[in-house]
Amino acid sequence: METMPHFPLILLLLMLMSFYVFKCLSVTSFVFGDSLVDAGNNDFLFTLSKADSPPYGIDFTPSGGQPTGRFTNGRTISDVVDQALGANSLPPPYLAPNSVSNAVHGGINYASGASGILDQTGTLFIGRIPLREQITYFELSRAYMVNVMGEKGTKSFLNKAIFSVTIGSNDILNYFQPSIPFFGEDKVSPPMFQDFMVSNLTIHLKRLHELGARKIIVVGVGPLGCIPFVRALHLVPGGKCSAKVNSLIRGYNKKLRDMLNQCNQEMGPETIYVYANSYDIFRGIILNYRRYGFENANDPCCGGYFPPFVCFKGKDANTSSVLCNDRAKYVFWDAYHPTEAVNLIIAEKLLNGDESASSPINIRELYDYNID
């Protein structure tokens, strides 16, 4: 009898615990994009764009520091966001064995290194999954969902899921490399190329919407003019960025944002597109790197500053690439990609920041956004 007065408290605790578990299990993420968010799809392709050998993944706790196909030393921005939203496990790569069933649990990652908005992007790397094909893979995943939950159940399920699209960097990098077919000497003007990218991406996003995507994050292209590869290619000194490259990116991002605003107006409250302003966030980190606790915002931690920028671990120190002593003090992991330390900062700002980071709402607000 003495325990009876505590029953309401115990019941309340059980309710809170079950709500927490439910909230964790309800996090579903479908990830599309390039090497910035690839979780290992390229490991299953014949491609020159791979991150399947050490020291890639050296700080990725779930794998015990072994490579997973992620193009960084630890987690990607997508990984950090999913974990912050309560995911028990990260979406597996679509091409991994037995990944199909995860479509009705935590989601799936379709991203592929070297891929782009345009089908032609990344041809020099041979194997990659262009955005068009990534969405086709999602269409197959959706068919599995319908088989499991029915059409009505699938629609309700996808209303709550978060879709993220992080792509466009490779299209722009290819545009500035005239040796690549389609992007040769006869390439179109920067404004025309920006329009071409946006119009093609619009087609892909509309297809995703037709397949049931309702909460969609579209990440703008970051300041590629500041990455070690581009600075070396254009002979830009340390502490500077390629103004030509960044100018094209800013123009593209503005047109992308305008397009997403228009989509939000046309779709109404039953669909919401969030523009993630990675350019200004990452540029701010580079300009104020010491304020964020970094010591080097010029050189890659792994692979060196000069071509071929290869990051690998050989049999001994003499055959391995140069690897910095403290990964947390470097902005760039290799010549193309940020370190996990940078990804953590970007993810936090996209999750909780104001409209200068994510608009019209941030990612945490998007997660809580209710669509009937």
C-alpha cells in the first residue's frame, strides 16, 4: 500500500520513456547527393572516386575507425544531423547488401562520390550514381514500402520523413576543368550554366515530390574556390580563394534559393523546401577559423597540398600520405572535403540556426513540422 502514491510518477516516467523511444524510432532520413554525404555507395562501384581505405574513417566511431566509404575522417554533415534528431542508426548505403528493409526504419543513403545534377558530371571517375539514378533507386525503395505498408501507409510514412539533397559541387568543378567532355572550350557562359543546373535540379526535385517527398532540404554549393584542390589548380596563394569560382557559385545559390522559394509558394503548406546556406556558413569558418578553434584553414590534413592530392595509408610511414597530427585543428580533411570538426559546426548551424543558415525554417523545425 505504501507504494501506491508513487504509481502516477512511475506511469509518467514510463510515458516519457516510451515517447522518447518513439521519437527516436520515428526519425527517417533519405539522403541524396555527392561525396560530401556518400556513406559508402561508391564502395560497390568500379570507380576512381573511393574512400574505402585508411585513413578515411579514422575518427568514425561506429566502425571502430575503419573506412566506411565516407570521404572524411569521421561523420558527414548528414550523419551529424541524423544523430542530433535522435536516429538510433545511420541510413545505410543503398548498394550495400540487405539495405532495402531499412527503407521502412531509419531510411537509406543514395549519395555517390563524383556524382552531379547533370548525368555527364563525373565521367572521368568512371563509376558514380548521378542524381537521376539515385532518385530511381528511391523509386525502387518506395515500391518496397508499398509492398510492406500499402500505398496509404507509405504516403503517411513519407510525410514524416526528411529528404536531403546535397549536390552541385562536382558540376561546378567539372565546368572549370576544360579537358572534360561537355565542359570544353565551347562551354556556355556562367549565367547559362547556372540556369542549366537549376532547371535540371528542379526536374529532379519535382520527381522526388511526385514519389512522396514532402520535407526536403536542398543544400547550396559551398565555397569551392577556397578548397585546396581549386586553389592549387588556379594557383591561388594561401589565405585567398578563387574569386571566379566563388562568384559562379554565389550566382547559382541565389537562383537555387529563388527557385525553392517559388516551389514553396506553389506547393503550399503540405510541402516544404528548406534551403541550407552551406556557402556562408563554411566561408565564415574559413575566414574566422581561429575563432572556431582551428589552426589551419589552407592545407588538407591528409594528402598534401599539391597534385595528385592522394590520401592513403601505406605499409609504413614512408609510403603513406602526409597526415596531420590533430585532425580537429584542420578545416580540410583532404583536398576536397571538410573534416568532421567542420561538419559538426555546419550541422549545428543548419539544425538550430536562423534564416541566414536555413530558410524558411531550420532543420530541427522542419523535423517537427507536421504534414497531414
